[in-house]
Amino acid sequence: MTPLPSPRGTLTSDRLLADLTWLRVGGPADWLFQPADLDDLARFLRDLAPAIPVFPMGVGSNLIVRDGGLRAVVIRLGRAFNAIEITGQRVTAGAAALDAHVARKAAEAGLDLTFLRTIPGSIGGAVRMNAGCYGSYVADVLESVQIVTREGDIRTLTKTDLNLRYRQSDLPQGAVITSATFSASSDDQLILQQKMDDQIARRDASQPTKDRSAGSTFRNPAGFSSTGQPGDHHDLKAWKVIDDAGMRGAKLGGAQMSPMHSNFLINTGGATAADLENLGEAVRKRVFQHSGITLEWEIMRVGEMAP
């Protein structure tokens, strides 16, 4: 076995990942690396054998790790990467900072990043997926990101470099986002707080926030997120085509498409990763049979099936 570098951070072998994902499923990673700081991360990646794959993992909010686990070094950023700094109308947030926390801190400074308030997960994942809701996206406010490449180089990429689009970006293979800088418009603190309160109330009324889920399961076939406006059309929403195919509330083992919101895949207790993924695939098949629409996964699925 190829020896791994000796970092200052924490390096754990055969680390089960289930407790690090919102769905609470998944087998072990060969290694889990929690770097002490930016320099520790850069040195580790520089010295890591090129043949060993890496997988940057946020807070596991949009992820199914398969039951056989991951043959890779999983990199999970901690406190050294969650600082939030505000200068003028710029907000620079560490990749491990929670989206909701960034929205709140920005609002306290009179800056509008309110769309992040109801997006589950951390800033690194939000940038990678060009997260968005209510008609606003990361691409609308992002200026640049700092990354560490697979080769261990610290680089700054602009929004243009990332080619952000609906739930996608062109981040270099194996690169780890370490921070992001946003340019936000100004508004009154009370107005921004009310805006976030309204978004939370709307989310809690329509989404199974108390269940074990990973957020939206499939991308909207329309190619954009809900605007939240009265004239928003539902014909090409993922939940609508799932409903039309009769799959709201569908079950497989411990997995279920939420009766409350049919584009939410939930672990009702005791689900395996295979239960969740197989139910999702069954939904995709039924939707295609019913409407000819091929749903694309929004939840990332990684690793190996159980033997």
C-alpha cells in the first residue's frame, strides 16, 4: 500500500461516513483527512501520490455515500475554514461556513445574501453546485474562489473560470474549495431579516424539514430553480412530474419519496444507501414511462455498492 503523507491535521483510516451525511447512510472511506489549516491541506495534497483519488466532502447535505464506501481520501474541512469576513460590500466565507450562517452574518451587516438562508450545506458545496433558490443563484453574487488543486497549489479562480450553470460548475478535478468571495447589494437589516423569516416559513410549510433528507433529489427539468413568485409555472418542476407519475410517497425498504414534497427522498429509519438510490432510480424510470422526461439526480452519489 502506498504510504500517505503525515499531516498536522487528523487522518483516520476506514472511517465510516454514514454519520457525516444528512441521510445517515454509507460505508467507510479508506481515509478521512481533516486538515489543520490551508497550508496543511496544500502540503498534504502536494505529497499525496497522484494515483490516490480525493473526494472533498462538505457537511453531507446533498450526498449519498454508497454502502460499500469510498476508495479515496475524503477531505472534510473544519473550523479553520469557516471564518466569515465582511469588507464593504464583499463577503468572504470559508468553504466550511454554513450557508445559513453566511446569510445571517451578511444580513447583520446590511448585505443581501438572503437566498442562502434556506439552502442546506456549506459554502464550498454551494459554489460547486451553483446553489440557488427563489430565482437567485451563487453565480449572481460570486466574485472568486480560493482552491487548492490536486497537485497542492493554492489558486484563485474567477466566476468566469468556474463556468457556473444550473447545479453545475467546471471546478478542476480533485480541487478543494477553501473560501469564496461574494459581492452583495445593500439593504436595511430589518428588511433582510424579514425576508429570511418569510423564506423559512415558506420552506417549513412545504418541505419535510424534520425528516432525514438530502434536500431536493432531482434537478428541475425546466433547468432552473423555483422563483417563489405567484406566476411560477409548475409543469416542468421535478415534484410535479413525480406526482403525475404517481410516485409521491413511494417506498422501498426504509426509503420514501416524502408525502409532503415528492422531490424529497427521505430515510424513514433503517434505510440503506441502496434503498435510497434504487427508489430514486425507480422514480426516474416511472417518470420517463409516464412523460418521456428523464430526471437528473441533484443529490450526488459516490462510492461502491456493497458486495
